[in-house]
Amino acid sequence: MSQIKLKNAKRWKPSGMRPVVICALGFFAAFCLRQLLSPFLDEALSMLFFTVNCIVMGYLFGYVYSLGLLCISIPTAMFFFRKPFYLIDGLNRTDTFMILVYCAIIMLSSLIIEWLQRERYAAVLQQRVSETRYRLLIESDQARRAEYAEKFATNGAANDAGPATSE
């Protein structure tokens, strides 16, 4: 049996302004949580909550939103949660390494999630197509049987009457 080729498997994610609003709320929640824990964490794990937010939004809405959040999260984390706080005076080796690590984690996880979501959506579409084909097959079989039964009943009634004889 051949595989059905689906070209619209990338349409698994919702569209419109709803994903943008939810991503903004997620970013705000990550920022507030990091700000709340700032006295305890100091400059350690400055991107952790932003990373979790990017991965969750990538799962819900796709890699484009996740990478967009990544582009916003890096400068935010550098400005608010890395020393010197509230100032960007340049990137040192540690900052560059941190940016590369978080970018790699977010991009890799977002692309894997996107691929898995597309495959899941394609499987759902194939299931729907198969169910529809099965229903059509059942309906055509029932129609064929009804037609055959009607034809049989008509032929049977003509045979029961028999040929007319003159005696």
C-alpha cells in the first residue's frame, strides 16, 4: 500500500493573533518569574525561564514563534539578569558561550518538536482520509447490494408468474 503524500502537514499550528498574545503572556510570565527569583539566582541561569518559554511556545505554535521569542529573550536576559545589571557594555566570552548554548538548545528542540508535530498531524489527516474512504466503500457496497436485491426481486417476480399458457 502506498503512502499518502500530504503537503499541508505544516498547517498543524493555529493562526491569527492568538498565538502572538499567548507568546507575549508567556514571555511576560518568564520575565516576572526570573525577576522574582533574581535575588536568589543572581546572574546564574539568566536564560532558563526564557528557554522553557521558547520550548513550550514551540510545542504549541511552531518553531517560528519559538525563534522569535529567542531573539527577544537573549537581549532581555543580557540586559536585566547579567552583570552589570541594566547595562549592556559588551559581550565577554562567558556571555557568548551562554548565548550559543541556549540558541542551540532552543533551535534544536524547536525543530524536533516542529517535525514531530507535522508527522503527528499528517498521521491524523491520513486517518481521516482512510475513515472517509472506508465509509464511502461501505456506502457503495450497500448501494450495490440494494440494487442487486431490487434486480433480483424484479426478476424473481417475473419468474414466479411464469409464462402465459393457453389451455
